[in-house]
Amino acid sequence: MSDPREATVLAKLSPLDRFLPVWILLAMSSGLALGRLVPAVQTVLNSVKIGQTSLPIALGLLLMMYPVLAKVRYEDMGHVTGDRKLLWLSLLLNWIIGPALMFALAWIFLADQPAFRTGLIVIGLARCIAMVLIWNDLACGDREAAALLVAINSVFQILAYALLGTFYLKILPEWLGLDSQDVQFSTWEITKAVLIFLGIPLVAGFLTRRFGIRAKGREWYEQKFIPRIGPLALYGLLFTIVVMFALQGDAIVNHPFSVIQIAIPLLVYFALMWSISYFLGTRIHLGYPKTATLAFTAAGNNFELAIAVSIGVWGVTSGQALAGVIGPLIEVPALVALVYFSLWLRRLFNTERVSHNK
């Protein structure tokens, strides 16, 4: 008997999430048209800046991050009692194996494209804290475990992102004898971008959740308030994409294969990271729900943060920022396919177990 939660994965996605690649493509097209029809848009956007980021773009990035971080269940971080194997394996996958794998793929596939290569590494460091809750639920994973891991990743990114960025962009390439002189950045620039575009919405999201639940209760907050503000993240993302493509339309039109160059290592990353995580979860006997949660929290990435950091450090017209934008365009169909594969494995496992018991 199949779990009713398995019925039509795509149908269970909201229209906004289901057609995310379509919205992104429309935003790209709109941005290209805007750049061609209104050449003065760059002057207007750059009239007021926060560091290297124009104020309108900065507001779009903050809007993009806030609903995600208001959804995180920070109160569950203290409940780390019975799932220590899951917790430590998740930390290993998310903060050691994942970034290392993306680093390797970036250098294998994009060694001669420093901006795209750097963009992929930045994506690899940004662990998923948003869409993973959707993928986990669709795959019938453990909701409480997913909420815990997302909360831990949210806080860990504040503490570790800039240091890991320096390690993978500068220190490790030097140790391996790789030429990374074409990548210019400073640890402080990454730290500042993380503090602004993750720190501010993190504090705002935490306070919103704390006082919202205290005033109205958890059920009202999660069932009524979060669905109302949830679409703001997509609007912020689409606004940022429109602006980016308005500003760098010529570069994109002149290099149409950039999307394919970025997409290939991303697809390899999703497949390998999910498979490794699922295999390890199975080996230590976590059971299907927690194994699925482990696999999807490890395979997904926080493209909103990657885009924000890339724009804050290298600018809105950079190849790093373009790589971040291509990310969710590839992630949605890839993770939907992995959800179907995960549910197939679940049915296979249950069938084999029933046959064995007979």
C-alpha cells in the first residue's frame, strides 16, 4: 500500500515552486530585454550603493533571504538527544564532503573559467536551508530531523562560511599547486557579505519567529504567517535575476554556452552528493525517513546566499553571480528527479522487507 504522501510529487508543489525554472527563465528574458530597451538602467541602479552592491539589489537580496530564515525552527536546535549519528554524519557531509566535492568538480570542469569556477565553489559552501524542507517532505523524509539540520546549518553558515571560503579559494589551491591568482577577494569582503545578507535576515527571521509564536502560537505562525511571506523569497530572487541580466545581457548573449558549462558540474554534484549521503545513511541503519532527510539536506544548496555573496564580493555583473543564478535553474528539475528516485527506493525497500518477512 503506497503512502498517500507519495501521490504526484509535482502536484504537491505549489505553482510557484513547481514552475520555478520557468519563472527564472522569464526573469532572465525580461532582464535581457530591459537592458536592451533601457540602457540607462545601470546608471540608475548604481546611483546608491552598499559596498559594491546597489541599494535596490541589496534590498532584493535581503527580501530573498528573510522568509527562508523566518521559517527555520531555531527552537528545535536544543533537541539533539537521540539523533547524534544523523547529526554528526550531516555535519561531515555538509561541511567537509560537500564543499570538497564541489571544489573538485569546479576545478575539473571549469579550470580555465576562474569566475564560474569560483562561483561553483561559493555555491558548494552555501548549505541548503530553504527548498530542502520541500524536497524532504515530498520524499517522505523525517520532518523534525530536517528542521533540526536546517537550523544548525543556518547558524553554522554565519560562523564558518568566510573561513571556508578563504580555505577553498586561496589556501587549498596554493597547497595543491593550482593557479588561483586570477581570483581576487579578501576574507573580510566575504565576511561582510555574509553578515549583511545572511546575518541581518537571520536575526530578523529569528525575532519574527520568536515573537510571532509567542503572540499567536506555532500553528498560526507556520500555517498562516509563513505561507503569506513565503512568496517574498521568490519575488526577491526574480527581481535580482532581472537586474543581473539587465546589466550583463551582452556578456550572456555573446557566450550562450555559459549555462551548459555551469550546469554540467552542478548535475554531477547533485547526483554524487545525494548518492553518497543515501549510501552512508543506509550503512549506519538510520532507516528510510532519516536517510532521505540526510541525502536531501546534503545535496541541496543555498543559492540565495551564494548569489548574495557573489554580488557583494565580485559585483552583480560577475561570472560568479551568474553561476549562482544558474544554480536554482538546474537544482529544481534535478532534485525533483531525485525525489522520484528516493520514493522508488523506499517502495523497493518495503517490498523486499515484506518478501523477506514472509
